[in-house]
Amino acid sequence: MTAAPVEWLDLVNERDEVVGTVTREDAWARRLPVRVVNAFLINARGQLWIPRRTQTKRTFPGCLDMSVGGHVERGESYEAAFLRETQEELNLDLGAVPWREVAAFSPFETTLSTFMRVYEIQADLTPHFNPDDFSGAEWLTPGELLRRIEHGDPAKGDLAELVRRCYGI
């Protein structure tokens, strides 16, 4: 078994300004502030496309997840990370669908785990997702998703709070 390549991230201060670099593993082990992007694919009926992570994921295996999520790599912008992650995870070209940034959060002002930008992608078609990332997915309203999580369906750590903050539930 080959070791996973080292992922380098920008280390940021409480104002989201780059102050150094850190490995992903070290950032999470020491709870250091880094940057991530998350996105929700939303259809015309207001349903979110919510995938389930594969059982082979290092963190949150088998859990419900955001439609797109990933770390902002060293020297990368939030938007560039969003474009890259959307292509990698959903095989979706963002030049072909409407999207927008809906929120920016700080771990110093919320209980969210990192600095993050949240995007919304408008599409009615189910994406051809990467099977290395997700084992399946469902279209759920924000309320349906939160009820599932409240009733014990395992979910990625920030998912419920992001849905509450971004969709007012």
C-alpha cells in the first residue's frame, strides 16, 4: 500500500491571511486554521443533492456530505479550489451551469471547523460523481436532510450547521 501524497495547505491567522504552510494531517491533528470550500447542488424544487461518502474515506466514512467539499491547497484561491473540487468530485464543468458564492465563515466566529467559502450550483440533473468519493446520493430538501441527521443518519461534521446557516433552517 502506497502512502498518500503529502497535501500542503496555507496556514492562516484569525483574519484569514496566509501566515505559513502546513500539511493537511498536521493542520487537523493540531486544529490549526486552514481553508476549505463547500458547495451545494440545488435543483429548481429547492432540493439539495446530498451524497454519501465511500466507506474508504479517511474521515467521515459512510457519512452524508456536502455536494462538493475540499481543502484549498497552498497558494490556491477559494474559487480555484471550488472549480477544481467540483470537476474532481462531480465531473461538472462550472462554465456550463449557474453558480454563486452564498457565504463565507470563520472558525473564530462560528462553531465551524475551518475558514470556508460556501457555493451553490444550480442544476436539475444528477451529476456523474466520482465513485472514489461517493457511494450514492439523494435529492433532499434542507429540512429533510436535517431531520435525517437528527434521527441518527451519520453526517460530516459541519453539514448540519452549514445547511442551517445557508438555508435559514
